[in-house]
Amino acid sequence: MNMYGNMEDVQEKGCVEINQLCDFPPIRELLCRVGAVQALLDALKNFPVSIGVQYAGCKALAKLSVDCDELRLHLGVSGAGTVLVEALARFSGEDANLQKSLGSQALPHCEGVRKFCLAAIFQLLQVEENMVPLLRANAWETVVNAMAAFPEDHDLTLSGCRLLIVMAEGLIKSGTANTKAMDVIMRQSPACQVVFRVSTRALRHVENAAHHAAALSPLVQDSLLQGAWLTSSALAALASLSFENARQLVDLGACEHLRSLMRLCTNEVVVEWTVRALAEIALSLRGGFSSWAKADSQEHAWHTGMKDSSTNCQAVLAAVSIAPQNQNVQFAGCYAVATLAADCREHQLQFHASHAVEVILQALRLFPDADNVQEWGHRALAVLASDCPENQSAILQNQGHVLVTSTLSRFLHLARVYFSACYVIVNLARTNLVARKALGTAGACQQVVRGFAGPCGSDLDVLEWSCRALGDLANGCHENQERIRLEGGCTKVLETLSLLKEASPVHVSGCYALTHLIAGNRDAQVQVGASHGCEKLVNVILKSLPDSQARLWAFRALLTLTDTSLSVDRIVELGTVPEMMKLINTWVGNMEAKAESNGGRDREEEGREKAQSRGKEGSNGGDRLGDAQEEGGDAARRRERISKSAS
């Protein structure tokens, strides 16, 4: 082949011989070492319209790349990806003259070239290093165009879907997905329309099979099911890439299409991916990753695609209940509930009516060691419980708080699961005193504190949400305050405040937790003061932006600490009293001005009301920052005490 590079018949026979030798796995590596890959690529480049060379050469490349990452990487480095994409484009109708010159007799071989090109590209994509070169060679557009040119070719369209899924996963891993540039690319690509048409045909085949199931062979039934789950998986992949794709799919009717497939098909793989696809569409429409997208367009697309909340919620839960013992199906169900119920009161109530809490708790108990089920099951519980008393009560009635506490002890090593469990505690305890007490009785306070010293205790998400959980558990609940204090929680929170040099959400949560831990609890105040709590709070104040939440919660904690003379002495010893007084004066002035502009009630009356309720309610109110006039009065009185001590 190297000696007679310009002779077509020699090159064709050489490609045929190499193709036959590739049937033997031990010989494939030897072929690569002696230069067979380069010989094949040269033949394909030199004879682009020779159906014999293209057929045998592409088939040989597809065989060479099977089951060996080393050979796949070698092919990618040699430029095989570009050659294969160009061959697929040529034989998919882009060159009209070529199709005419080959004639109808060559059509089976043209179909074979397309088939082998897709198979070889799929094998190359199994190695991450080949992803970027293939995308630069326009592999995405070429595959989509081939699917559009031959919509009735069942094997080609399914192979195309498989390739799009792999490329979408690569784009997500690379960080290219869910960006403005990706939305522009997808807006110009017919991928959504093409895949949706393929999926519609798959649905039609499933409908026909449902009426004639007895007459169909198992092989045919498997083929139809494969079409259903592959196209659903491709829809999920496209939706996860960009907001624009999700919007296009909604306009095409993908949500109704997926619900129909859920109702018709009980195959567990199909159920998994139809549920996942609906969840991915919902997530992208909500702007889960596209912070730059216009809110009004997101809201319009959301209401258009998810307008029938009862149908979506019922369809998801009905589909998931088909396979309670299937881990992948249960994961998909938890993921869909977490996505659909986020920031949507209507969906929360609909899921409550459909007993979603019970379904999720069942999945968590059936798969206690499955990381993905545990992570998204807890996220789903947290989303359902957020400001929804109905779901909060359902979680408590079904012992969900006990299960969450158990998760904290079992997943100290895995940050994403541990964070999700803390997320549930926050949304349960923030506005529900009964839930706080139940969680405290179940041991949640101690488990959250122990998490700071666990393997994932340095993870920023874990630190932030652990502090939030401690703050909400302690808010207005003296029993939980004591549980946390005796376990060393106050010290752990103070240590967290010293970890990061720059102000962050961890500082906000830490100061928030400290405020609720010491409110009305003199023992905790003395413990924090003796542990250099004043110094650490002052540091947070000095390095935070003037109007930041970190500074506000640090002020609240610091002013609560001045209930003890020890803490006042600590502030004086810092040597920053003048600067602190300036900050406190400014803050108090802003609070008083805000109170006056809002037409607040009399300050002294508010002060008396707070004094009467402090012992009972602590600093109850969660994330609400309190009445501005009330805080102005308290701060002014504490400012006076600090000034006297400093003087």
C-alpha cells in the first residue's frame, strides 16, 4: 500500500486485507505498530469517492478501535477522527454529484460507509482526549445532518443518538455546556428537531407494539425498546446542554411526548430515561445553569412547558412506582422530584397529594448504600420541605427526621450526600419548632457537630450547610442549644470562622449559627467569649463588605455576646473599639433610619416586647433579620455599655 499509493485497486485490496486481519484481536496491535493506521488514512484521503476503499477502510478503522483505549488514542492522534467525519459527510448527501456518480447499485455500500463511520467515531469518543478534535472536525453537525438525511434508517438514527449522548456528556464535563456560546450554537443546530422526530417514531412503534405484542418476536420488541430509551436519553442530553435546547423541546411538545411514553412503556430502562429527560428539561427551563438568561424568557418557557403540574407530577410518580426495586429508576424519580418541585409551591402541593414523600423515603430505605439515590433523595426531601408545612408534617410522620440523622452518621466520608442531609435539616427546622425538637431528640445536633471533624469536614458546602443546620436547630430551642454546646458545636463554628481569609457564605452561616446558639443562653455566651469569639467576629466584620450578610450576622452575634461582661472586656482588649464604635454607630443609624422610613412602632414598646419574649422564643425567625426598629434600640443600648467599658 505504501509503494503503490496512487493505484486504487491496490489500496482497495489492502484495506480489505487489513479489515480481515482485524477480526483477530492479537493482530490489531501489531497492525498499528507496522503502520496500518496511517496506510488506511492515506487510502481514505487519496480516494475519497472510491466506494470500495471507503467501505473497507472505514470498516477496518471501526474494528481497530474496539475494546482498547490505547488503540483508540493512537487512532485519534493519527487524525482518524477528521477522516471519518469527512467520509460521513460525503456519504450522507452533502455531495450531490457523488451520489449521482455512484448510482443506485452502490447504495448498500454507501449505507455501510455511514454505519462504519458512526461506529468508529463512537469508539474514538470513549477516550476523553479524542473529544475536542472530533468536535473541532464538526462531528456534532455531521452526525445531526446524517440523521436528518436518512430519517427512516433505524440503525443510523439510533447510532446518531448514541453519539450525541456521548458528545453532550463530554461538553458538560468540559464546562462548555450551559453557557451563552452553547445557546447560540444550539439555536443554529437542528439537533432538537431531528432527535424529537426520531423519538416520535420510536413512540409510534411502541404504541403499535402495545397493540400487537403477542405477534412480535422478542428481538423486535428489544429493538423497539432500545429505540425508546436511546431517544429519551438523547432528549435528556440535549436538554441538559442549554436553556435554548430545553425551550425548543418544549415548543416541539417533548413534555407531552415523554408523558405518553411513560404511560405506554413499563420497561425499566425506558422509564428511567423518560423521567430523567423530563427532569432535565425542567432544570434547564428554570435556569439551573444559565444565570445570564433572561428571567422573563425562562418564566415564560417554564409555564409553557410545565403548565400542567398535576400531570407532570403524577406521571413521574406513577412511572417510578413501576420499579421500586430498580436503583436507577428510583434515582431518576428522586432527581425529577427535586427538579420539578424547586421553587414551585404548586408542584410541592401536588407531590404532597401524590404521596411523594413516602415514595422517596421508601427509595432511601431500600438503597441505603447507593450514593446517587441518597444524594438526590435527600435533595428531593429538602425541596419538598422548603416552606411547605404539609410536606414537613409528612416527613416527620414517616420518621424521615430519623432517617436523615442516620444518613449523617453513615456518610461522613461523602460530601455531596452529607450536604444534602444538612439541606433537609435546614428546610425542616427553619420555620418548624416541632421539627427542631424532633430532630434534636433523634440526635441530629450531635451528628452535625461531629461532621466538622469528619473526612468531608473541610468541604465548603458541608461547612456552610452544617453551620446553617446548627443555627436552625438552635433557633428558639434551648434543648438543642445545650445539645450543641455540650458536643462542642460553639467551638467548631468559631474554628470555621477562622478557616477562610476572604468573606464567604461560610462566614454568613457561621455567624448565623453563632447568633442562634448564644441567644438567651448565658453558658454558651461565656463559652464563646472565652474561646476568643469576639476577636473572630470582629475579624469577620472588618473584612466583610458594609452591606453584606456576613457583617450583619457578625454584628448580631457580637451584640448578643455583650450580654456578658467577659465579652465586653474582650472587645475592649482588641484595641479596635474606636473602629468598632464607628461601624456600630453607622449600622445603628441605618437601622434607625430604616425604622423611621417604614413608620415603625415605638422603640421602647418593641424593646419591652422583645425582653418578654426572649426567654420563650430566643431569636426565632430563621432567615428573617428582625424588625429594624427593634434592632436599633437593642444596638443603641449595647453601644452605650461598650462605650462606658472602653472609657
